[in-house]
Amino acid sequence: MKQLLTFVKKEFWHVLRDRRTLLILFGMPIVQVLLFGFALSTEVKNTKIGVLDHDKSQNSLELISKINSNQYFEVDKNLKSINETEDAFKTGHIKMILVIPDDFSENFMLGKKGQLQLITDGTDINLANQIINFMNNIVLDLYGQTTAQPMSGAIPEIRMLYNPQLKGAPNFVPGVMALILLIICVLMTAIAIVREKETGTMEVLLVSPMKPSIIILAKAIPYFILSMIILISIIVLSVTLLELPIKGNLLLLFIVSVIFIITNLLIGILISIMTDSQQNAMLISLVGTMLPTVMLSGFMFPIENMPPPLQVVANVIPAKWYYEIVKNIMIKGTGIEVIWKHILVLSGTMILLFALAVKKFKIRLE
């Protein structure tokens, strides 16, 4: 028993002296509880909507005021015609448009039900359904309980833009593309280079006549080619099996994907420079890239529902911009006039990571 206690004590000291282990043991649970408990939520909060009010009566103004006064919606845009509807959705900020017809108030005066049209962005079907349910509750609360005549009230007519069949593919295909390309590029590249360090062959390569940049490039090219093959496979499967047509420019999609792939390869190279073992490289890749991509890219949790600090962090993640670009090109059919800011941010991140990788690698070689 004394020997057992001695070994237990020794193991405790090993754990307590290892700051990385302590960070994982105590830091990760706390961070996950805070994130999933307070920050990451699928609830509808402060969702920006547009309003097209043809009626412009006291009833319609009362409805708009009721919507704007709750915590779920924020009237961000007042449209003038139905032609502005699709343009409002292409920016990605507007999640729903409320259309109030010109006979809305007249129907109330005649004791009839007033028709409302709810147009939602169907690319994220789960979020769209939640928005519709919340809006239905607001309409029911305002008209379903206050009206004196049982046949009066308001009936919302629902329309899912970009996804009238209510399929899940328009949401998960762009997210899967971002996640798979991230795994292939970051995780595999980081492990491949660190493996050379662990086996001692990296030093042999560095003293060879080839320049270090050529060695790194040779390590990255196979994963770049594999990523392009996987990208083509995902697109082909999406079009053929999932019946998800690409509405936008296919060439533009490939150009943006190349920028995203190179960005992830550079992240993997940076991780390989900072680490000296495959275990550490995998840990940093999973915690530092995969988890933020899943949680903060907008693929699973709406970014607008997050606290402002997390929204700032989300803007740093390359997958967030790529996910929005793919949704715009594939599902909405938008061109570079809408996503040029996203491409600029993604390209700037790639250039910054390249400069940082070159600088760090030169310092390591000296």
C-alpha cells in the first residue's frame, strides 16, 4: 500500500508540473461549459429582418412596432418593392422579409383574416424554421388574442427562398466542404512535417542542396492536389446525388477554394514549425482549428446570436468566410460583386500567413 501511494503521489506531481496537461484538464471543461451554456446557441436573437409594407396603416405600423420591440427580431431594412427582396438576402444580413399587403388593414375592418407573407432564407433550414415559429408566435400574440371576432386575425404565408423543397443539403454541403478541406490541409500537413522531425530525417533534408522553401513546398503540394480532388468529388456528389445545382460561377468557386486550401496549408506549416511531436501537432490542430471551425464558422451556430467578443473571433476564422462564399455562389448564385469583401479577407489572411510562415521558418533554420 505504501508503494502504491508513493507511485500515486509521483503521478500527481507529474500532472501538476505539466502546465499543458493542467490546461486541458481544467481549462477545456470550463471553456466548453461557458461556450455551450452562454455563447453558442441556436435560439433566435436579434435576427435582422426586412419589411415591405404596402399597407402603411395603423395596423401594419403596430405589427412592425411589436416585432421591433422584442429581443428576437430587429427590423434592419424597409423595402420599397418586391424586386428588392432577393438583393436583400444576397448580403447575408437579412434572414427574413415580412411582406404586408395593401389590403391588410381593410381585411381587419371587414372582419376577415389579414394575409401576411414571410419570406425566409432557406439555405439554413433549421434557422429558417425557428425564425418562422417565433414570428408566428408574435403574430398570434398580437392578433390571435386581441381580436374580438373569431374569423379575424392574421395568416402568415410562408415562402422559403433558395430552398423551396426544404432540403438540408444547402446548409451542410458548404460546411462539410470547409471542414473536410481544413482537416486534409491543416492536420495532414502539420503531421507530415513533424513526422520528419521525430524520425530525424528533417535534418537530412535541410542539409541537402534543396532550399528549405522547396522542401516545404514539396510537402504541401500532395495535400493540395488531394484537396482539389476531394473538392471536385464533393461538388460532383452534391450535384448528382443531392440534386444541389451550382447556381453561381463554377470557376469563381474553384478560385476561392484554391485560396482557402492554400490558407489552410499555411496554417498546417505554422503548426509544424511550432511543435516538435505529432501528438502536439494533432492537439493544436484539433483545438486550434477544427473546434473553432465547427463552433464559430456559422455552420452549426448562427454567428449573430453570439456575444460580440465571439463574433470578433469568428471573423478571424478563414472557414467562416469560405462557408459564406460557398453558400453565396452555390445556393444563391451571387457573383463577385457581393462576395468581394469575403474574398479580400480570405486573400489577406493567406498573404499574412505566408509572410509569417516564411519569417518563422527562416528563424528556425538559422
